[in-house]
Amino acid sequence: MKLLVLTAIVSLATATAFSSRQTRRRPTVDLAESHAQRPIFDLPGPAMPPSTNNPDSHTQSPAGTVVLSDVMGRDRAINIFAGSVRDVESVSRRLDDEQQNSTVLAPLNSAMDKMPRKAWEDPQEYDTLGSEAYEGSEGRDRAQRNIRRFVEAHVVPVHPWKEGERVKPVGGDSEIWWEEKDGTKIIQPGDIKVDSIGSSVHNGQVWLLKSVRDYSS
Ligand SMILES: *[C@@H]1O[C@H](CO)[C@@H](O)[C@H](O)[C@H]1NC(C)=O
């Protein structure tokens, strides 16, 4: 009987954690507007699903599994990038998946601010389409495509990622790797310095970058 009750609690906790993870994600919205209106920071989620505080659930259950999507919004130093990730469903789903490991290369807010254009803008599109390149539904599609390319260029589909190991990011055909110089990890090509290692969770790790990757090539 006791076992039966415990099982019920665990499965209830699992269901709760699952649904809260689902609802926490924002729907994809109008990019051009959402970027203008996005708050400076996102409220961090709870450290863990509340069910893990339940002293009865000693067993290893999915409810206690923290994944990348749970922690992306927690570090304010990367909240601009975290906001972009939420606009890209393919990557959001990946970071939510316990079975798929990733190393997320998250540029610091300072790096995002230094970009000569927004991640959803493409100077070539301004050249060919003019200042209204991102107006209307076609413009929105263009912005969505660009933000997706940007975000996918910053997610490596492996963890652990060994020094010198060449991998293609989730989006893009060219391989990248990293090397260590004087105690600093540097992503190549591009000499991109890793500022620090952020959260380590069940399905991967977040690395904080001092600059954005050049994803245009
Ligand atoms: C995924 O990451 C975990 C660490 O959180 C590691 O133990 C596991 O071996 C990784 N799986 C693969 C396939 O690399």
C-alpha cells in the first residue's frame, strides 16, 4: 500500500513538473515587437520543480531532472540571448529534451549589445528590400528565419564537448572547436573567448561568451 501511494505521488509530481515546463515557455510572438517591448530581465524560474522538496520522493524521478530550458533564463548576464532562444521553437524544444545534450554558447548581454545589428536583422535584406524589410507577415518570417539562424549557430549538439573536438552547431555547415590558452577557453574559428562556464545540468552546459559568433558564413 505504501508503495502504491509513493508511486502515485511520484507520477503526480512528474505530471506537474512536465506541465509547468510546458507552460513556462512563451509562445512565439511577433519578433519585431517583442524585441522592442521585452523587459530588461526575465523572472528566474524556481530552482527546481517544487516536487523535489517532497521528502517522500527519494527515488530518481524525472521530476527532479533539471534541464537547460529550466536554467537559461536564470542568469541575467545572458538574458538577451535567452530571450532569443525562446523565440526559436526548434532550439527551445531541444533544450527541454532530457535525451539531447547540448553546449549552449550564450553571448553575454554586453556582446549582444555590441552587435552592429539585431540578431533578427540582415543587412542584405535591408539593401534589397529597404527599411520595410521586416514589416508585415513576410517581414516577420524573415526576422524569424534570421533569429533562428543566429540561435542555432550558438548551440553545439554535444556535451561533454572535448577540447579540439570539431562539431557542427545545430544550424550551419561549418565545424567549430575550442582550445585553451592561458586558462581561457577560446572558440574557433573567430577567437571567441569564453568568459565563464554557467549552469551544468542533466542535458548539457551553458558557456558564457564575450562576443557573438559570426554566423553569416
Ligand atoms: C549527456 O550529458 C551527461 C551529463 O549531464 C553525461 O553524463 C552523458 O554521458 C551525456 N550523454 C552523451 C550521449 O554524451
